[in-house]
Amino acid sequence: MISIEFLNTYLLSIVVFSLILNFALSLYGLFYRPHYIKKIIALTILSDTANTFAIYIGYRRWISEGGVNPRPPVIPTTEVTPGVLSEFVARSVDPLPQALVLTAVVIGLAVTIFLVFLGYQLFIHYKTLDMRRIKKLKG
């Protein structure tokens, strides 16, 4: 049976390694690939990697005292006493990274749509999407 310590050490380390690798590959595609569509794909992968990293930072991987996992940020009772509130603050997951990622996804979608239409106009005007050829053209 897989223990919690294994999950906390090895699997989360694999997640961090894959995020770093994904980040490096997307930067390579963004800076060294001459085709415009490949640059848009690399930028989208970079955005998704940054969002996943933000969610990873907001994840609580420790177990609270008593062996209880962290809870979602919702108070379970209608009567809020100081004891319930202090337990809620100590054990709840931070919702700020999730809200920031949701905002970043919407902004990333708008930027991607803008870049796709910009690429469409580049293709209509220059008849190519290769950045090396577009740099050589005049007009």
C-alpha cells in the first residue's frame, strides 16, 4: 500500500520536475521556433504551466494535527464560534491561488484569440507565418 509520505515526497517532486521541464520546453518553443502558430502553442503551454504551478503552490500537502487532511474553504456550521473559526483558519485551503488562476485562464484565452487573429492578418498580408521570412519582407 502506498503511504502518505511516499505521496508527499516522490510524487510531488515528480510534479515539480515536470512543471520545470514543461516551462523550459515552452520557452524553447517560444524563442527558437520560427513559425507563428508554434509560438502561440508554446505561449499557451507556458501559460498553462504557470497556472498549474500557482495551483501547486496553493496546495497544502501537510496533514493537520490529529491526522486530518486540509478542508475546502467553507465553514461547515451556521454557528460560528471562536473555536470553530480558529479551526477553520488553521485547516482551510487558501482560495486565492485558485481565484488568480481562474482570472489568468480568462485573460490567457483573450490573448490567445487576439494572437490567432493577428496571425490570420499576417497570413493575409504576407502569405506566410514564418517569422524569418516576414522579417526579410519590406512593406
